Amino acid sequence: MPLRPIKALPQLYHEAKALKPDLIICVEPLTMLVGILLKKQLKCRLIFDVHEFFADAHAERSSWILRPLVKELYLSGLKALTRRAHAVTAVNQEILNQLLGDKAHDERCLVLPNYPVKNVWDYQCDIPGALAQLCDMRFDLIYIGGLTHNRGVFKILKIATLLKAKYPRIRILILGKFHDSKVEDEFNRSINSFNLNAVIYYQEWIPAEKIGLLLKRSRFGLWLF
């Protein structure tokens, strides 16, 4: 959608209401606002599908001094939204524990691992031009996830430095998005200072259905959510 997420909510509400659904599955915290309203008006069932640690990911964009406060505020709101759902699914038990505490094992909760989508490994899948060069290569490790200090991207660079001494032809692909330009600048400086230009390859975030194009070219994969 070209609209900013919060501005798209009215349109989402009207389009969803016109469908008169019996079941609504929300996969983002903001969409839960629409889901809760439709649940009340249409008397439909509401499921909150939580696929990441939303509060942690949001807090990572703040300065270190504000990070704990931002996380607690976001988490409080998230817990309030979660309580309004008829059922909650998550990609791991830890997410449910964070949101629901002692009620994380209730019958309305379900751990549903986030496996790759259908045909994600299909070699006949269309290859975007931006990925053509990477899809002709093989990698020893591919990391997919947020690019922050907390997610460990700089530890990967240090590990690459150690491995390069023994395996000079090692290749590592880092796939993700920077939310802080200072972290991105530090990342680029580290690659230069550690002399990793021939070791580290970087690709911005791509659609989930295209991730398999890259993962199947790796000996190992780190997919963090």
C-alpha cells in the first residue's frame, strides 16, 4: 500500500467489513485495532498471529537509554491487544510467554512455526534482476534478520574475520534492513577495517517468497525473527 500504515487502517476496515468474514486473522499489531472493531461489530472470531518479538524490534530503533522504556510501553499495548483475541498463534513459545505470561499455555494459544511458504525452494521461481548475481553464487552462511547491535550482526563480522584466516574463500551473505543510518555506517566501516569486502555480501530485504532463492545457495542459514 502506498499509504502510511496507520492511514491505511480506515481503508482496511471498510474493505474487510464489506467481506463480512466469520474469521479474522491479524498479523500486525496495528491491524489488531481493525480486527477488534470488526469483532465487536460483526461478532466474528479474531486470531492474532504473532510472527516476531514486536516490542523488542520496535525498541531497537531507539537510543540505548530509551530502549527499556520504549519496549515496556510497546509491550503493554501489545498485551492489551492480545487479550482481545479469541486465539493467539506464534512462531515460538517464547513469544507467547512474553505476551501472556502464565496463560501462554492456555487452549487458545498455539505455537505454529514459521516454515517457508509453498514452492519457496522452486528453482523455476522468477529471479528478480537485483538477485541475479547472488543467485549464481554459493555461500557458506546466510543471515536473514534485523541489522542491529542486539541482533548480533557485528559478531558475524568478527566471526568472519577469524574464519577468513583459515578459510580465505569463505562467503557470507547478510540479508536485512538497517533502521539506523549510524549502525549502517559502522557496518560498512567494519567491513573495510576487517578487510571483508571479498567475504561479506549484503542484500536489502526482499519478499518472503523470494528468500528461498538465496537460502538454497547456502551451507548454513540464520533466520532470526
